[in-house]
Amino acid sequence: MELLITGGAGYIGSHAAQRALADGHRVVVLDNLDRGHLGAVERLRARAGEQLRFVEGDFGDERLLERVFSENQFDAVLHFAALTYVGESVAQPVRYYQNNTGSAATLLEAVDAAGVERFIFSSTAATYGEPGPEHIPIRESCPQAPMNPYGRSKLATEHMLADLSEAKRRAGQPFAAAALRYFNVAGADRTGLLGEDHDPETHLIPVILQAALGRRDAVNIFGTDYDTPDGTCVRDYVHVEDLVDAHMAVMGDLDPDAEEGARRFRAFNLGIGRGYSVLEIIEAVREVTGASFTVREGERRPGDPPTLFADASKIAEELGWRASVTDLGEIIDSAWRWFKANPNGYS
Ligand code: UFG
């Protein structure tokens, strides 16, 4: 298939591009390199050659989209590009809506006009907000009540996509879409080509690994007084390679000609289905790395729900996808190898 991958120079998008290329798809990566890395695209291109093309630009740039869509006949769009920092979204909400929702509308208009039949959207567990204990583990039917502009900007795009799918079904036009709600994505490509490179880095596992490498003074635990077994927050960490496999499984199962609306737009949780606390992650990093580093107990970070982990049975039942890596040590080990080999990321 011919695929457009927005955000394909970023952490998850580059892993998806790699997987798509390995499966024999032709890929156009569209990335404005604001947060993505040319180095990731270059590494991919060194392996894939002409099968991969790179367009530098913004997915909200209408004229650029017109050109890209007229030059290619995409079978599917995988839309990873987004702003993804919860804290930043609280400080700059309009920027988040502008990008994650407004630019997504521009992209969907181009998709609609070009008659692209498949669309996969990177959504987030943040669209669930702070589910009560009766909703843990979280099913797709859990009420979506995001607590921050990031989650709301993503949820609005889910709605837009569901509405577009329905409108095209009613109009008798082929189109099917999926929103994939990621839990905590972690780890790195096990061939060593790609990994996580964020600036600033705020995610727990890379932060601890940077401390283990001596590139950070200490790890701060954001809150030890949560109502969880050890008082620290619990999250569901899914390996990035498993996550991108799920995209391929979903893409293969989208049915643009389905008669029922429920087949035209689908949402799936992507997680391993169990949670680990911050303290468990710190311990696992100590075991994998053998490094000692300072850990400080700090205040809660605003907006962090105590416990989030997926009930990922829907995608298992419908598509047979399950995370293959459920061992925390293995997830951390793949990230550790990336950070040791690429201490300065792609630069
Ligand atoms: N944490 C620390 N110290 C740190 C960094 C994180 O204690 O230095 C804690 C956080 O408080 C949280 C857990 O580690 O409890 C995981 O934090 P991350 O920042 O790694 O990930 P989040 O769970 O906050 O965020 C992830 C995604 C977001 C998404 C969110 C859904 O990265 O895109 O899940 O809630 F919005």
C-alpha cells in the first residue's frame, strides 16, 4: 500500500514507518521537524531507499497537502503528528487546539477531497481523564472526560473523525477510520536504529535512564501519597514495537465499504493490560542498568490521575493483537540500549 505517515520523524511515527517499510508498503513521511528528527528519517532511508520519501512541512498546511495528495494516491493515512505535553497544553491551550484539532481538520479535509479510504489516528488514554475505580482497567466504553487541553484537543479530533466516517457512509463513499488510544508508550526498536529523543524529556522511563547514565542529577517522584498500593502513580507501559504492530493490524482490518457505522469508525485501547507504579519502574531500571542514582520524593504533578491501565481485550478479540512484550525489564532494556548507544539522541 501507499501510506502517508504524519509525524514520521517522531518517536512513535518513525517506528511505524520502519514497520510499514519492512512490511513492503511505500511510505511518505510528512513532518515539520519541529519535534521530529531528520536523523530518524535518514536512518530509515538508509535502509529503505526509494520506498521512503520525506516531505518537510506541516500537516495543517493546506497548499502543501494539496500538492502531496495530488502527487500520491494514498491507500491510508496514519496520523501521528501532534503536540503531546500535558503541562504545555495547560500553559498554551490554544496552540494545542490549533495543532491537534484545527490542523487535523485541515488534514481530514484533504483526506476527504482526495478520497483516501483509510485513516488511523493516534489518540490517547488522556481522553479518559481520571476514571473512577469502577472503570479500572479502562475499557473503550469508559466515559471520555479529559482533564487537560491536550486530552480535549485529541478527543475533539476523535469526534471529528467519527462524524466524517458517518457522513461518508451516508453519502455512500468508501472510508473507514480508527482512533487508537495509547497508554504509556515506551522502549525502542530492537534493531537499534530508532529510539526516543525528546527535548525536554519528561517521560518517566527515559528520565530515569538519563539519571542512570549520569545525565541528570536525580529522579523526582511526582507524589507518593496517591491511593495506590505503594502511593505512587500506576501506568500501563506498552512497547513501541507492539504499538506499531497494532496499527498494522488495524489498518489491515479497516473496511471502507462496511455498511454498519460501527465498522466505519472504531476505537481501540493500546496497552498491555496491567499497571506498574513509579517505584516499580525505578526498581526495574535499577535491575536492568545496575546503575545507582538519586531518587527524590516530590510533590504531585498537577493533572496526573493515580491509576491508568487498559483493558485491551477489545483489540485482542477483534483483531487478535496482544502486546508481545509484557515484561517490564524487556521494555526498559530496549530503551536502555538505545540511550547508551545514542546518548545525544539523533544529534
Ligand atoms: N513521573 C515521575 N517523575 C518524572 C516523570 C514522571 O514521577 O520525572 C510519573 C508521573 O507523575 C506519572 C508517571 O510517572 O505518574 C508516568 O509519567 P509520564 O510523564 O511518563 O507519562 P504520563 O502518564 O503522564 O503521560 C502519558 C502520555 C501522555 C498522555 C498520558 C495519559 O505520555 O501523552 O499518558 O494520561 F496524555
